[in-house]
Amino acid sequence: WVSGPSTIAPSGADFISGGAWGLYNNRLAVAVLKGQQLRLHSFDVNNANRSDDGIVIVSNQGRLRTAVSAPDGSLWVLQDADSAKILRVQPQ
């Protein structure tokens, strides 16, 4: 996967799953350092696994280091800062 001609500096990623995510189920959640976003990407297995541009579901939280699926189906997202927090992202 390539983030594009001008990198957004993707970092850690994990797949999300569960009916509560609705249309976002089975997408790849990608933490972005430079873009300071959490993006959800889907893949087209019939087209060399190409990804879409991603849907931004978190922004304005600073640089994001990684995203990990939590046991309850939400996402834990780690900020990249001296006073970093672990953010919990839940489907709405």
C-alpha cells in the first residue's frame, strides 16, 4: 500500500470488525502521523487489493501513532506526544 505522492505518514493499523461498525465493518483503521488523522480504508480484492482514499473519522487529536482493536469492538488509538493519551473510538 502506498499513501500517495505526498505521504501522510501512515503508522500503526488494525482491522475493525463487528456489526456495530455498520458500513465501516472490516475496514482497515490507519493512524496517521503527518495528517493527524484516523482513517478507515476499504480494499477491492478484485482490483489488486487497491484501497480507497479512506474516510477520516478522527482529526484534531494531534499525531496518531497506532490503532488497535479493543476486546469490546472499539478502537484504542495512541497519540504521539510527550503527554500522549490513549483515545477510545467507538462506532456511533
